[in-house]
Amino acid sequence: MLRYKLVSAVFLVLSAVYLALTALTEPDKVALEKYHLTAAQAVALILTIALPYVIIWFIALIGYLRFNSYAETIRGSRDGTAFMTMSQGLLMLALWLPVSAVSSILAAHYYRDHPSSTATLIIAINYVNIALLFPAFIQMYRGARKLLPLIKTTAASLSQTVNLVFICFSALYVFLVLEDPARHAATDSTTIASYYLPDWLIIISLVIPRLIMWFFGAKAVQYLYLYRNRVKGTLYKAALNNLARGIAGVVLATIVLRCIQSLSSQLGELSLALMLLVIYLLLLLIAIGYVLIFKGAKNLQQIEEL
């Protein structure tokens, strides 16, 4: 972190802002009444979510820094360009966590006092997430694809089974989005809507880009496994294996997150205990993905130090 001061400073500032806003922002009165909580209890519960989440941010940051350090070291080698491209994707994947969290909490703080701005801010946050994640998965895909000529393998298509599963999932996801009663306006169980956009614009500008980026994420994982199976070196194979599984975990986490967004009305009916369980399980899934990326980057850095 001392070597890459600018990126590290950005994460530190975003973490401080996020934790300060989390601790100091007055909890939503509707939520307090619904779950029978005092303001102090609500803040304490929110911090049990915020603190682990910030820890995940720094796991993602250190994983990126380790991977980037390795990529810079081998910049002039045959696979150097591929790893540098993937490093750019990992940076955006790491930045997505704090940027999306801080922008969401800042927006919530503002539209609570200025209700007329709610729709505009929610729309902006949805597009910010796309702006960070879409190029991240594209860069991971481009970098992984550049590895294939090194093992004399062309870009393979996903198996028919995987393609069929993805098509079925795409149809299910579109169904979930269009059946979300809170996509246009708040409901009895939600305080804000999911999109505040007409259905055609939700599909064209949000759903389709998400499906495309998840597809490219899956392709990046596939290419990394193809490359891993053809190269030599136990430590190198282990690094690529962890990296591929970590990217797969992050892709899965973003999918689950968006499905939860489409089920916000149903989840709003859950008890506090069940709601917290869903949140903690999502945090665990995100953590697993970034920890595996961290382990893969650490393995690569160990190779660099040999």
C-alpha cells in the first residue's frame, strides 16, 4: 500500500467517509418503527455490516496491488500484456466496492432531506455500478483471451450446457426485473424504488449490459482455466486457479446482488433476523470471491520473489 500511495489513499478516504456517514447519519424512522429498534441499536447493527464490508474493500485492494506488482514485473514477457490488461480489470473490480457504497450512502443522506431528488439519484447510482463493473469484466475477458495464443489455443465457446443455463438464467432475470413491484415506485414494504425508469429503458440500459458483463466474466473464467490446464508450475497453476475462482465468485456475487434488488419488496417483508442473515450471506459471498483473488495474486507475487 505504501508503494501505491494514490490508490491506497483513495481507499482510505472512501473508507473514512463511509464509516463516518454510517455512524453519524440518523437511521430511517420507518425502519426503526418497523423493526422496533432505537437509533443506537440501528447504528450498532449497521456497523456490524459496514465494518466487515470495509475489510473486504482492503482485501480487494491488496489483491489488486499484489497482482499489479506481478504484472509490472513481467510486463516485457510473453504474458505480460495479458496480465496488465487483467490488472486494469481488477482495479475497477476493487474500486466498485467503495465507490458504489459511498455513492449510495451519500445519495440516501441527500434524498432523505430532499425527496424530490430520489429518482434522479437512484438512476445515477444504477448507472455508476454499470460504469464500473462493465469495463472491469470486459478487461478481465480481454486479458484472459490474450493468454490463449500462448498455449496455441483459440477462443473456445462455452459448452452447450453452459449456454443453455445462461439463456435460462437471462430469461429468469428479465422476469424478476419486470415482476418487481418496486421497480417504478416505492411500495408498502420498500421506501424507494429500484429503478425509476420505464421498462424498455431498464431492459436496454441496465439489464442487457448486466447480462453481457456477466457473460464476459464467465468467459474470462473459462479462458483462465484453459490457460491453467496447459501451463507448468504448481505455484503458477494454484495462482491461476484461485484467480479464476475468485472472478467467478465476484460474478456470482454481483448476480445475487441484482437478484436481491429485484426481490426487494419480498425481502422487505422478512423479519429483522432473516434480513440480517441475507445480508451477512451476501457479504460472505463477496468476501470469498475477493479472498480467492487475493490468494491468487499472493501466489503470483511469491513467484515474482523466487
